[in-house]
Amino acid sequence: MSELDLVIRGGTVATASDVFRADVGIAGGRIVALGENLGAARREIDATGRLVLPGGVDSHCHIEEPQVGQVRNADSFASGTASAAAGGTTTVISFSGQTKGGTVTENLRAYHKKAEQALIDYSFHLVISDPSEAVLAELPGLIDEGHRSLKIFLTYNNVVLDDAETLKVLALARRCGALVTVHAENHSAIMFLTEALERAGLTGTKYHSWAKPMVVEREACHRIIALAELLDTPIQIFHVSGAEAAEEIRRAQGRGLKIFGETCPQYLMLTEADLDRPDFEGAKFLCSPAPRTKEDQAALWTYLANGTLGVVSSDHAPNRFDDPHGKKVGGVNAPFSTIPNGVPGLATRLPILFSEGVKKGRIDLQTFVALTSTNPARLFGIHPQKGTIAVGADADIAIWNPDKKVTIRNDMLHHQMDYTIFEGVEVTGWPEITLSRGEIVCENGEIKGKAGHGRFLARGPYEEIRPLGRFVTPFDPVSGTVLGA
């Protein structure tokens, strides 16, 4: 074997299926050898006493999205991907939006330009807010270019789709081989409850959870699953917040459907009580769906351990707190309905899940790797290039000190936010070195990667999201054919 560029020696390698001692040999940005006592290399990293894990794949994060009204996304691709790298993540999938009445292509080309400053590799979901005939005509070409996932919303005024529009997107995705990802909450119910709360003078941040009770999420999950089953289209439901929504996914999976579920650290750590913090502090924790109860947290851990929920993402949404373009866009003590949704989390996703999950015995190390790296890589068509430590895979690696205790502070996270929801939380386990394609991009909290190192990941057709080939009647409504005829 020719001389290696880098050897990581003496560490404990973990994948979604195995844990073993091995050196990792890297050349040309890829893993080329796993074994004992690998030969000489130009550089070496001593990983004795450390875990050598696949770099995280964060398949749900909002980075450098266009300004909406007066609300500004605080992170650029440079800062957002630096924050991801600091937390052991080496691939992000963010969102290219569509303006109502506009094309998808125009915004996508501009978004690709912004992403050229990324430190780590990236891909995009295409947000579909207006599935006009013109948009449906342009999507097949964009999917063929490698944008193989679509995002739809069942709530929010500017992006919500009705059932007829949703079916159009599901049908196109089935024809073109794309995965549909879904924000599942019942918009009409939320608007009804919000208006009723406002008439009653109940507008503080705590009432956000009253306007978005679990029933509106459960109903939307049930409905989108039914529509997906009708057209035999695989979907992933984003940011499942509690037991009842997760149970809808479990029941669908029990029927053999390709329904995938995701949750986020905020739903494992926050409750509705966090929205009731004084001095407008509750706005920091305002996200959708709303945080639930301790019982919902316990249920989510169960659904993560048994595989019902296969992905943990950050849903990073960088709206600064003390900022007229962020949480205070409507002023101090603005009604909850005017406060931008979302919380930051690119750098804290992995440490929170490792500490609360692995170190507390709720999940094992292999499940941690699966939830944060391997499963999202498979689901979004970038495995085995990403999401594993194997010969031939990209050398995207996070070297963890599993026993290091760190108290999370906002100023260590490298994002452009002025707060973290995990300020002062002590975690056990922290990524000390993060490599992207064999290059160190973060070491001991210092960003060493360069803007522009990241590459776009074009995604071709892949088996994970192939339709089942079954419909609820002998008629295929997507192709217009009678089955078996």
C-alpha cells in the first residue's frame, strides 16, 4: 500500500452495527484501510481512549435562507457549517425555498451560490409552497440534477398546502423518485385556536403551546400518512414532538408503509414550561411543533430506541433573541403568533444526544451513530459515501472524548446566534476533532476548516425510497393504469 495521508491510531471505531478497535487509514479524502498497526502516514492522530465515529449528518437545518419580511436568518453557510463542524457534524441538508407565485429554479441557483462558502459537504431539500403546473413541470429536471427530496408544509400562512396540492406533490415525487418531507400540523385548527386565544387576551409565549396542542400534530400526521399511502409515496415526517404523533408513525410502519420519522434534541429536553419563562425569555424556546411534556420526552426516547423514529436532526433555525430581525421583530412582549419559530442547534445536536442518550443508558452507541449519521445518510441517498466508517467511504470522522465534561456556553458554538437553549447544561462526551474528507475542520473548539471546502452532494435514485408498488385499490392513480391489466 502506498503511503497514507493520515492514520487515526488506537481508537475505538463505532458504526451503526459494530464497535471495534482499529486504526483508520485515509488517502485522497477517503477511508482506504481499517486494521491493526497500519503503515506509515504523512500525518497521524493518536485516538487512544477516544471514540472514532462517522461524522454527523444533519438532514434538517435552516442556513442562510432569504429574509422573510423583517425576519433575518442569522447564519451564513460559513458560520452555520462551522458550528456544525464544532459539534461533530460533517454533512448538512438545508432548504432552498420557493416564493409563492415564483419558480423553484431561480431561488435554487442563488442558494447554490451562497452555499459555496460551506466548510463541510451539503445538499438541499426543495421547499414547494406553490405547486403550480409550471412548478410541477420544472421539478423533474431539478430532481434529476440531484435535488432528490422535497419539503412541504401543512401549516404556516405563506407555505401551507391543502390536500389537493399535497397530492400533486406526492404524485410527482413518486413518478420522479424523490422523498417528500413534511411539517405536519393542522393549519386551520391552529389559526382557529390562535384567534380564540387572542380574543381572550392570552397572547404570551406560554400560549404558543395552547395554540398548537398535540391533537393538531397527531391529526396532520394521520392525514399525510393516509395521503402517502393512497399514492404509495414514501415520506418522512419532520420534528415529531411527542407520543401521539410518534404512535401514528409506528402504526403506519406496522402496516409495512415507508413512513419515516424524525425528532430533535429540543423535544427531548424542553417542555411547555420553558415557554412560560419571564421577561420574554420564553421566546427563546418557541418552536413548532411546541415542546410537550416529560411524559412525551420519555415516549420519544422509547420510539428512538425501538426504531420508530430513525433520525435526530437539529432543525437549526437561527433567529437571534435580542434583535429586531429575530425573536423581537414584533417588539418586546409581542404576541406569540408574531414571534419567529425555531431554535438553534447545529453544534449541540450530537453532544446532547450522546450525553442524554448513550451516557444515561437510553440508547447504545450503535443506535447513536445510526440516528445521527447512518440513517439520515441512507434515507437521503448519500450512504455509503457518508454515514459510516468503511473502506471507500469519505473520511468524514468525529473523534470523541466520551468522558469529557463540558458546560455548554453560547460563545463556544461558532454560530451567529446570541443564545443557545442549552446554556449552562453540562454534557458528558464531546467531539474533539472533526474531519471532512480527511481534512481537520475543527480541533479542540478551534475552527480550522476553510470556507469553500464543502461540496454539493448530488443524489441519484436510490433503493431506500423506492415505492412499495402497492395501492389501496387495483388502480394506480399516479400512472392512470389498472394493476395487472
